[in-house]
Amino acid sequence: MDAKASIETEVSSCRRLDFDKVDQITNDEVSTPPVLNVIKDINKIHTLIPFELIPKMGMEFESEEDAYNFYLAYAKEVGFGIKRSSFHKDSNGKLMDRVFCCSAEGKRGKDKRDLNVRAPRPETRFNCSAKMKVNSRQTGKFRICQLIIEHNHYLSSPNKSHLHRSHRKINSIHAAEIDMAYRVGIAPKVSHELMALQVGGRVNLGFIPEDYKNYLRSKRTIQMEVGDTGGVLEYLQKMQLEDPNFFNAIQVDQDALITNIFWTDGLMRADYASFGDVVCFDTTYRKNNEGRPFALFVGVNNHKQTAIFGAALLYDETASTFEWLFDTFARAMSGKKPNTILTDQDAAMAKGLISTWPETRHRLCIWHIFQNAAIHLSHVFESFKQFANDFSKCVYDFDEEEDFISEWNTMLKKYGLEDNDWLKRMFEIKEKWALVYGRETFCADMTTTQRSESMNSVIKRYVTYKNKFHEFFNHFERLVHDRRYKELKADFRAYMSTPVLPFDVDVLKQAASVYTPEVFKWFEIEWGKSYDCGIITYSEVGTVTEYKITPKGRKNYHMVRFDSIGDQISCSCKKFEFYGILCSHSLKVLNIRNIMKIPSQYIIKSWTNKAKAGYVEDHNCCNINNDLDPKVLFTKRYRDLCRLYTQLVTKAAQAEETYKIAKEGLLKILDLVDARLHQEGSSNEMSNATKVSNPTNNTTNASGINIKAYRRYYKYCIYEVQYATTWITRGVVVQFHASMIFRASVQVDKRPENLTEIDNGTFRASQN
């Protein structure tokens, strides 16, 4: 074999992970088609990047550094990190060849500290064989002689590639800026944000805050002047232009002065669609120049991080203000209302919820209950040390209502509190705070408003009491961006690493592949507790068996019911219904029944890595009955399409390829809708509508759609792919984004009777 043949090697592929096994263990709702990150055909990725960046056999480079930089640029486009591997030198020390490999190459060696390490680092190396080898023996130039392009692991999306270690570097210009910022006393966080802003975002900067701090350790903005109402409106208008799905509402008083402001952007609305079943609401924070209550609607995402759904600056905390706010929030979210909301014990807030969201389960913050108990029952806490434990038992411990009421009466009698007014009032609203009444309602591990209050402490790092309205908005926007970046890093860790399993068992493998790392830790704790639970078979009738499960160190037991048909299981503690993961009692039963994996029906999508995948429907809004009134039918169709559109564009805008796919698809849909509406124009319904308009002044588009007729009927349809609409309803300005959704949902050409036109495209509702 000659020398040339010996160095030329065909491009080979390496082993892939068996992702199909993961899909088999999840239900249809959790299992979604593999996204582009799951590399099964590297050639498809190559079609998305410039041809000149793709390595090919025989390519030559002047130096080893040029070859490294070329492979590094290619790796960033594809979505993986690289490192320098093996090499050979001649007798004079000249480099003859070099191997550049994927950062996931090899496998981590056995950690000799396994017995002492409490939280081992996740695995980031998967024996990936992807590499590029260059050789300079023949021509003196470094020629590619071996190339393996396929990977056996997930590749990161373009907005996460900068998090790989090999793509992070502080260049000389950045180093000079860091030095200057350090000398003048600018905080590292602020300086890093400034440099990220200069290059168009953190993904383009080239290093992360940890690199900034490491550099300092080794070495030892334009503000707006307008602060009045016009400044606020200018800011909201700017946000509307930047984000067509940005929603804001302003309530004004009789003197046209701003009283209440609510706003939410497209990403918040998309997060609410995925995680908005449970909302935490709090108004305790006041940190702006006017001292107004600042209200946040927050929830929890699949990484157990706080997700912001919307924010509001309020004039006061009256029932009418809360009614306006809750009604506006529901409109912003296309009519979807949360299943559960957690608040503090505020009478005006409770009244507003009853009138606007009667179907939503209202829960009170347990932490506030204990704080109020410490105030109203201070003498009891001081005199009886056991009272705190007895009160806690009433709040947390019981599975049945009868047991709770019995223990409550026993506590009152034991401490002589039968006539205590505060306890009487609390007992009247026991359904809002005692867990025995709320265990069947999903609360996503939230029993307090702590997430809102913890956000208050975070807000203090961004805004001060000196901030004007417009300053407050800008600083709050910084906070939102930081929260989203933390979520992006959590997504990166979830896809680019796997948890270290304490035992090599199927149920933990399944949980690690399905759940996010934070939720997996939660599940792992429950799985560990299951081995300390005592179990007794209580009854067995047909396919149904009931067990008594006694947790370690507890006297009370829980009843677990198992039906072998469909592997149906339920526990009296209702942890699955309340938290969304199986409890240790249920896991104990599954183990003795030799069921080694979590049944698919007990994997909640909102706790998985695919929580945001697919279209999240709101079953309260999407059950469209064609027998309804035409106005109601139009509204339902419009809201349903708005929800779908918001989720689509929010996801599609994250990458160039998905943007192109979405745009192409929307344009095709637009043509289909136009064609269909043109056909409908020949029907009786559309012909009647045409008679209403002035035939001499009609203006039609290329598809024959009568634009002026639509303006006459609804007065707010502007024939564009995307356009903004403003309504003023009962003195409330509401702006929202619309698109071809209007044409897809309109079927009856009748103008709403209670709308009065103020200006072109702007309306005021009649006061009747």
C-alpha cells in the first residue's frame, strides 16, 4: 500500500444514541417528533450552513492554527465544542499531524472520590468519535486526511453554541474594556451587559460572566429623559414595534391620567401557554418614584425556575383595580385563565377574583397564614411550645376532611381557643389554605407566594425608589432578560449533559431521560424514600388492590389503590395530583408489582425536557360550537388562532431555519385563506355583506378580497400580513397584535354595535 493510500480514509459515521427507546416510554403528549438538535442526518445540518465552512477530505491549511480556527468555526455553526487531541512531531520538534476532536470525545475516568462526593458533576462526554485530522508530511501544508462528521449526542442550537468552552474567549479588545471598567469601579455584571449590548446580545459576545470573573481573578447607559405619561406611551409603542406579540393595557381616570398599567411580551405569553396552569400573584413590592404597588404574575417552568407571565403598576389595591387587572390579564392570554392562583390574604383581591375568575381555584399563601397566626396568636405561641406543631398538622398532614376537622376541634379545645375570632374567620375559608382541600388541584410545587416575594428581592438589584416610570420599565426589562438567560443555560445543561445515577436501574434511567435535571433530583428523592416505606396489603378485589403505606418515622399511613388494568395507581396523599410526580408511596407499590418504569400517564409534560414542544391548547377556549352566536363564534376562533400564532412565532424566531420554515408556511396558509374567503364571497352570507358596502368605492386585493368592506364591518382590519390594532374600551387602551388570523376566523360580516370610531382603527365602546 502506498503512502497516499495509507493516509486517505473514507468519512465514517459513529454510534448514535438510541433515542427511540426514550420515545417509547412517554405518552403521545410528551413524545414529540425529534427536533433538529437530534442529529440523525448530519447532511441536513450541512444544508443550513455556508458551503465553504464544511470540512472536506484533502483541504489544506497553511498552519495548524488555521486548521483549528476553521474546524472551530464549523463546530460553532453545527453546535458542538472541540478540543485539540493527539499529535506527532519529527526529530526536530516540528509538528507533523494533529487531531481535533469533539469535546464530547472519550469518557470520564472513574472518580476516586465517589464515596465522598455528594453532588457529582453531570456527564458531558459520550464517547463521540467526531474528529478532523490534519497531516503535513507530504506537502508541508496541513491537509485533512481523516474526517468523521457525525455525532452520537445532541447538538446545541445556534443561540446556545456560545456556551461551549471552546467558543468562549476574551480577546484583546474585550480585555482592555474589562481593565478600564475595573479601574473605574464598574461592577462586572454591568460591564458584561454593556459589552453584550454592543455586539447585539450575549450569544455574539464570545464569553460568559464566569469567564469575566475568572479574568479579573487571575489579573487581580443611555437613559431616557422623558418621565411623564408620554414617555410611558413612547416606551410601550417601542416595545410593540419590536415585538408584535407585546400586549399592554393602560387604564386612565376621568382626567385622562394614567392609573393602572399592565404589560406582557410574546415570550411571557408563550410561557404562560406552557406553564400557566398555576399562577402566583403578589403586590407587596413598591419600588418606583410614585410608590405604586408593583404586581407580578409568575409561575414555575420545567426547570423549577420562576417564569414571569406579566407585570403591572397599579394606582391602588381596590377591588375594582384587581377586577380590571385580572380581566386584562385573561384577555392578554387569549382568554385562558389559570386553574389555580396563589395570593396573600387580601379581601379586595379575593373579591376581584370571585367576580372575574370564579372558576379558578383560589389558594392562600401558607407562609402568610403562619405569619398572621404568629401575630393574632402570639400569646399562645409563647405559652405552648407544642402549638406550632399542632397548627402545622392541621395545615399539612391530613388526607381526609373528617380527620382535619377532628384535629382542628381537638386543637381548639386543647388550648382553649374555641372563641378566638381569628381562628373562626380562618376556619370559614379553610378550603383556601388547608391542604386537605387542595390536594387534588395541581399546584406545581407552589404552596406560598415565595416565588413572587423572592422576585421582589431580585428586583431591588435593578431598580430604586428614584426611578421614574420609563426608567422602571427599562430596568425591569433587564431583569426579564436575565431570567431568560438563566433558562437558556438550564436548557443547555439539560440537553448537553445527563445526571449521574446513584443506581443503574430502569426507572431512574427513564426519569433522567424524560425529566429536566431539577425535576429528576426531585423524583430521585421520592424514589429513595420509597425503600424506607412499610407496606401491608389491605384488600384485593378483582384487578384492584389496596395497600397501606407507612412512611419512615411516621405513625399515620396512606392508602394506595392499584388497578392492574392500565397500571392505574392513586394515593391518598394526592402528591401526583398536587405536585405532578409520583409519591414515594406509589413508587413503593409499583416496585413490588414489578413495574420498572413510570407509566406514561403519570409523566406530566410540564416537568419534561419537551414541555414547550407542540401546541399547548386551552380546552376552556378551544371547544368551538358552530351553533353559537356568530359574534361569540368569531371571538372563540380568533382567540384560539391567536394562541397558536403566538406560540408559533415565538419558537420560530429563535433560529434562522425555523424562521424560514414558519414564514414560508404562513405565506402558504395566507394564500389558502385568501382563496377560501374568495370562494365564500360567492355565497349568500358574503354576498349580503357585499351589499352593505358601497360598490363604487370598493378596493380589492389580488385575490379579490374586499378590504373596505371589512373595514366597514369591523373597522379594524388592515390588509397586511402583520398589523397592530388599538381599542379603547370603557376608557381602557388595549393594544394587541393581529395577522391573517382575522381573515381565518371571520365568517359573519357584521360590525359590533357598541363600537364607536374615534380615529382610523381606534374605537371607544359605548357606555351601555
